[in-house]
Amino acid sequence: MPEAATNEFWKNIKPIEKIFQPDAQPEVYIPNAPIDDERYYVPLTETVSTRPLWISPSQNRWCDILMAKKAGLVNRHYHPHQVFAYTISGKWGYLEHDWTATAGDFVYETPGEGHTLVAYESDEPMRVQFNVTGPLIWLNEKGDPDGYFDVHMYIDLARKHYDKVGIGAAYIDKLFR
């Protein structure tokens, strides 16, 4: 039950009884998703970490919060599918574009776009919520494919990290939908 209504016009509306369709799973609710507790952030590179929020192994998709506490870099890559990003704090951008995202900025990445994600020095850590579909295709300096990172690698990386920091490898499983 959510917080009780006080003066809201809808305060006397009753919740529906049939919430989930057959075989539907409950939502994932994570309070304070951009938490300061660094144990929840899985190191992705030496300078950038990721906090998984939702994972679909069957769709090769995930939502996360990417964080860099200082200048950061994610490998050159492209996405064969679309990506959505919402900036929570800090500053970031792509070396290949003429914009710098700050708190409140939204970015839609088209399928097939190659870029080099960088985080700038800032008073606040860079925290960006991403919705990623499909793998990241790593690129070399010329922009040619040089490896990949998919949802299964993400899950493995997170399990190892959560086990190492005492949260437990199984923590990631509750995010699967």
C-alpha cells in the first residue's frame, strides 16, 4: 500500500484487485536507485561503474545507472539497437558529438551509432540512467569491431562483484524479468 492520501482528489479511489495478469511478474522497485553505497556499483572499467536496476536475460536488455566519480571513460563501442539515457548528475558526453549532457538531459542513441563515452570532472559524480538493448560492440581506434559485451557478461560481472563485496552473487537474480 502506498503512502496514504491526505487532500489528493483521488484519496477515496480503491486500488484494483486484479493487479497482475496470469504469469506476470511483479515490478522491480528500487528506492534511491542512484545510491551512494559503492558496493552496489559494479566496476565496468577502471573509471566507470554500473548499478544494475533491471535485467532481461532473454531479451539481452538491461537498465542501469552508470557512475564515474571523476573523469571517466567507457571503451569505444556501438549499439546494434537503440539506447535511452537520462542524466541524473555530473557531466558526460561522446567524443564524437558536440554536446555535453548534464543533470536533467535526455539522450536517445540510434542503432548503429559508434561513440566513446567520457565523464568530465564535476562537482558531482556522473550518474546516468541507461536503458540498453542488445550488446555493446567494442570498437578499435578505426571504429572496427573488436569484441563485445552482452547481458550474460554483465550478469557474470555483477555476480562476481556482489559476491566479492559481501552482498552475495544471488542479489542480481532478483532484478531479472
